[in-house]
Amino acid sequence: MNDAYLKTFFWIFPSTVGIALILFGVGVFIDSISAFTLALSFTLGSIVSVMLASMNYRSFTKHSDAPEKWVFVTRKNYLVRYAIYGLILSLSYLSESFYFLSVFSGFFMFKSVLLLSIWVHRKDIHNG
């Protein structure tokens, strides 16, 4: 895995807290929703996203010496990851304690920070 992927794990938590605080601030002004639940739902989605990305990273570093296992590991990781995403989304949809769209948007937090990290990392490489 490259440096940008590893830096994402460092930046994901401050980014999640920052966006959760923004969502909390927005939720304070909207009477029909709970600001705390909105921020908590987003944080849940982000934490699940980080957990699954960590699982992916650990499994690839564990099998880095055996590339013939990568296809199996990749398929297994996708199956487990999407099963967990489906379970969490189903529970958040059926539960009145979480906001479905907030949890769903939290799932994209890791990817967003990863893309930003790759973009910054490329600028660092090109600028020497």
C-alpha cells in the first residue's frame, strides 16, 4: 500500500470529527431532526468505513508475500465488506435511532479522505 493510503488513517478521525461538528451545528437549526443523532449517525458510518478499510489493509499486508492469494483475499474482502455495509444500512433504515442518509454518507468519508490524500501526495511528489 502506498503512503497516501496510510496517511488516510491519520487524517480520517479529525475529518470525521470536523464534519460531525458541522452536521451537529446544522442540526441545531432544524427542528425536525436531532442534531446529536445526525452527527452520531455520520460518525457511525465513518467508523464502519475505517474499520473495513483497516480489515482490507491488514489482509493485504498479511498476504503480501503470496500474490496468488490476492484474488481470493480480494473477493473475500468485498463479500465481507458489502455484507457489513448492507447490515449497517439495513439496521439504520429500520431503526428510528439513526438517520439512514447520514450513515450512508459516513461510508464515503474514508474514500473522500483517501482521494484528497492521493491528490496531496501527488502534488508533493511533483513538487519534490
